[in-house]
Amino acid sequence: MRRTGYAGVVTAFAVLGSLLAGVWSGAPARAATGNGAERAAPSRPAYRVDLRADATGTRWTGRETVTFGNRSTEPLREIHVRLWGNGVDGCGTPQAPSPVRIGRVSGGAPSDPSVACSAVRIVLAAPLAPGGRATVGFDVSITVPDRLHRFGRDGDHRYLGNALPVLAVRDAAGWHLDPPLDRGESYYTLASDFEVALDHPTALKVPATGVTADRPAGPGRTLTTSVARQVRDFAWAAGPFRSGVATSPGGVTVRSYWTAGAPDAWVATARAEAVRAVDELGRRFGRYPYGEVDAVISDRFAPIGSMEYPGLVLVSLDETGGGVVHELAHQWWYGIVGNDEYASPWLDEAFATYSSGLLTGDHGEDCAEGVAWQDDTQAVTNSMGYWAAHGPGWTRYVYFNGACVLHDLERVLGGPVMAAMLREYVRDHWYGVSTTVEFQRAAQAVTRTDLTSFWREHRVRTGTTT
């Protein structure tokens, strides 16, 4: 199978350079401080990926390299590569192996996959000293599963969310190798740089994370190159999408891709809401820094719901456009301000729900009714491990009750103070990682009112139940 030549890929990335000038100028001048990622490792990963698709976009093969640093105070002797795309299938069978596999590893020695084949430990060829950088490479094979899913296929359309291997994080708590889940997310990644080349049939449109450019790659084929700086993951889709592009008043390129069965009126609403939301959310929390965002819209996502990725959102249609607003809010909550989604899902889901409500006119008027807690162990701040074991209705507690924490906090602090606090909180954690404790500190710093009883009454706990 022919791969795009390395020189051609380099040329394509060079062409993108002129497009990228100033794209990230919206980021705050001050780097994130006290953001929970300062000593995490591997630090500031940089991924280089070269993949080629088959005729339908179902199978992608190629090579991935990742260069990373060590900002910890001790040598880094190993890394762990997360294969999140195997979360549903696990290790598969000899007849139907895991959909995401890596091989021919350079720069280290791999162990057999673990954690339901969603993690591969690689012992580095030499310990990486504090302050140093190292590179590991491996072949990648991705086969999109035959199911309607964020990593799956639907008719002629392929969705590759969480399909690309990424590095696990080691912080003060050790390596985070949490299990994949059938509800919610387990992801925890650091802000990284991606340069990705996707060689595919020209008949397939390929929306992707980052600022993209297309060029011919041989008869009937196109090379889509994408550059994304300081993002936590890379996702793409492939299929005969209809498409359109708009530029928000704030200068963000908003590309939309939709399936043929999507009603025109609903698509138009979702596209208009995306253009409005990216600027309005930027006004509230800091200008969207990535220059471009893709909204992939389907009339078939309702059973699986919408999903957020850096610079790309999968949108389940509704007539209000509310779904796209929530997913775009995740560009700030999980994207720009990172969190451990397994340990603290409320830090992205509740914040995205609250933020989208500000734009859609939901200011928590129903919060007084609340949701009846089932027992004393339940809390807004519980981990996904807890919710996986105590399941049904967990989204009501995390999304609804979590958003109510923020609406009620706004009523305590006052609207202008809350808005200013959140802008400063985002600024302090820009491209970093936050925790519940750090958010509590940020809120307490702007008021003389002791918020201890507020956190207790709203079940915002720092010693969460797992």
C-alpha cells in the first residue's frame, strides 16, 4: 500500500505555516500558573502522524511519532500510550482483533496491551532526565468499527473520535490508566501539538481538528494536512458530507459538515448557533485560540448524543441548536481548561452546561427544584468510577446539579463578579489542568463570604467517592 512520501508531507505542512500566522494570538499573554500540569509528565507532547485511508475511509494505516519532555524532578523511564478506540471492543478476538493497534515501536520496548487493550506500556530506550526530550514512534492501524458511535461508522460516514493513540499522564497521583467506560469519558491528556497528514480518496471530505489544507495526492486522492497547537486530542471524520464555511464576526473560521438526511432548517440553525457561540463564549472566557472549528452534524447521532473534541464537534441535531452550543463550550471546559475527566467529570460537563445555558437563556431557574439525592455518598464531584458503579441518571447529577452549583454560586457572588472570576480562572489555567480545589480557591478569592457551607450544601466535595 502506497504511503504519501515524507517530503510531500513536509511541503504540505510548510504551506500551512502561512495560514497559521497569528492564529493562536488570542491566547492570554500570561502562561497558565499553578495549573496542575506543571510537573506532569510526559510534558508538552508533539505528535507527527502520517496515515493513509482505504477506499471507504474505514481502515487507516501509517506511522506516528511523539516527542515529549520531562518536567518532573526524577528520570522518566517509561510512557504509556492510550488506545482509547479499543474501549468498547477491548482486546477483541483472533477473528476480530482490537480496532486500534500499534507495532514496530522505536525509542523503547513495548509490553502487551493492558486495561482492556486500551494502554500499552513502553520502557524508554534510556531514562529521560529532568529537562530533556525524547521521541518514540510506532506504526498505527485503525479500523473503524461497524457501529453508530463517536468511533464508528454510519452508512458511508466514518467517525474517528478518540481513535488516535495518545500519551497517558503521570502526575503527583502516579500514572493515570483509568479504564474506558460505556458512559461518560475517562480521558486525561495534556495540551499537545499535532501535525497530521491524512491521505484519502478525494470523494471523502475529511473534517479534522486543527487548521487544515488540502492538496492532490495522486489519482483520485487528496492529502489533508492539519496543524493543531496546544490541543488535548485529535479527531476526524470521513464521508460524503455536504459542507459550508462561515467566518464569525470575531474572525474564527467555522466549517460545517452534515449528512444528506439532516433537515436543512435544523442544519441552518446549528450553523448559525455555532458562529454565534464561538464568539460569545470567547467574549466571556477568553478568545477562541485555534482559528478554526469544525461542526460535524448528523441526523443519526441522537442515540449516542453529541461529542466534543478540540476544534471539532460531533453534533446531534435538534431544532434549537443547543447541542452545538454545549459542545463548543467544551472547547473551553476540557479543551483550554483541562481536567481529569475520570476523576472529576463535573469540571467539564457541569461547566459546559452552565456556559451553554448562559447563551441559550437558561440561568438555572429550575435549580430550586433540584434532584433528589439517593444517598449520602452521591455528590456532584464524584468520579466516573463511582457513577459507573452507581449508574442510572448520573448525568442529572453531574450535568444538571453541577450546572446549578455554578448558577447558585453566581447568585451568591453576583453576575459581574462571577463573570470576572471565571475569566480569571480560565486565564490562570489556560492550556493547563484544574481541580475542584483550585476552582474553590478561585471562587473564595473574590468574596468575603465564607463559601464552606455553600460547597457542603451543594455536595461539592474534595475527598470524592470513587
